[in-house]
Amino acid sequence: MKKQILDIVFASEKRKGTLLLLRERPREMAFLLSSLDTPRTALLPQIRVLEEHHLVSHEKDTYELTPIGNLIVDGMTPVLDTVNILDTDIDYWGTHRLDFIPAGLLRRINEIRSCAIVEPCVTELFELNRKYINDAYRSMSLHTVTTLLHPQFKDIYLDLVEHGVDIQLILSYGLFRKTRAENHADLKQLITNDKIRVFVYNKPMKLISFSSNDNSLLLRLLTVSGEYDGKQLILEGPNAVNWGKELFDHYLKGSIQVTEESMDSSF
């Protein structure tokens, strides 16, 4: 009696691992044994199960996915990638707001592939993430959406510009009004810089901040009760950067650019 496909795929780590290893191209048995760190006597029975259910075929000692096997792997890969991300710290993901991410983009969170959660010590709670800043200095561009600014924001952004970084900065409405009132000259210096574009987002922001450069993405999320949290999410690689750029573009569409002429008369 045939087993259900879900049991075939997920009830055995060896079967699941074999399918994932074959998703790119056919593999020889030696490669499968080495990658799964298992003896032939343990793997062969599991591969036979995959063959009996028409997911894998083989010729001599080389194994490959069948058309049905390809369908299954194409469908399981995004699910497993999403699970891997959430497994980083399910308590963190479950206790923080994600509704600032458009639904379509949230469903594609698997594209990020991996992430790290950083919890600064108390003495560094309000300091910049040094790794992210170092990545920014090696970038051509920086895109930030934020509800807060570092006390030395002007010097930080102008120094990045001096290093050839183009900056787009989206401020929450409340942050813009506060900064305009308390740091008018500093804000104006950013707005009048040709390498910096500042925008205001008039709708509520359900996050602390997120920022992407050419190398990494940094997110700071609110808890589900809307409280500040010092933990940070660091995501690296081109997939994470592209995902972050789409998130930035979503907020950019709902933002208004601040110019020297409009800074004091609008908003």
C-alpha cells in the first residue's frame, strides 16, 4: 500500500535530504552518501521508497528527480526556506509585528533564505550596528525607513556620502516634525545635499526601522503590543537585499519628498 506523499517527503530526513540534493541536477550515489553523511545500507531503502512513489529514478549509480519529483521539490523548497528562517528564533518572530510588510512580500519571506538575530548588550543598546555600518561604507546606496534617528545622524549620513554612498531616507511623519523642530539646521543640510533624498511617510509606521545597503538588510521590529525592542534582524546576501529593496519601494510609493522649498511650508 502506497504511503501519502507528505509522509514520503517529510517523515524521513534522508528522503527529504535526497530530494533537495537532486533539485539542481542528477547526482551519483557517492555524492548523496557524502552530503547526507550516511552509509549506503541506510540510504538505499529510503531511495527505493522514493522510486516506488515515482519521485526519483536512477540509471546505474546516478539518481535524478522524475517530473513528479520536480513538482514536489519546487513546492517544498519555499516552505522549507520559510521554516528555516522562522526556526532562527520562533519566539522572536511570534512576538513581533510583521504587519508592516505587504502581504505579498511577506509570503515571499522565504527568499531571504537566512537571518541572524542580534541582541546588543545594555551599554550598546542605542549604538549603531557596526557590521551593518561597515557594509554600508562598502555600498553604492543606502535605503532607510525609520521612526527614529541617531543623535549624530547628520554626521553619519554626510560621512557616508563622502564615501560615495547615495542615500534615500524615509522618515515617519512624527519623526520629521520632531527633527524639523529640534534639529532644523541638520535636517536642512541633508535635504540640500545632492546625494541625499529625504521623504516623509504620512501613514502610521508599525515598525522601528529597516535599512538596506548593497550587502545586507537590517530590521528593528516592534513587539506585538507595540513596544520598543532592542533586538535586531540582520539579513545578508543578494536575495535579502533585493527583498529589502522591494519593501523600501513599497514605502517610497506612499511618501512625499522633502525639498528646501517645501521643508517649512508643507507637512
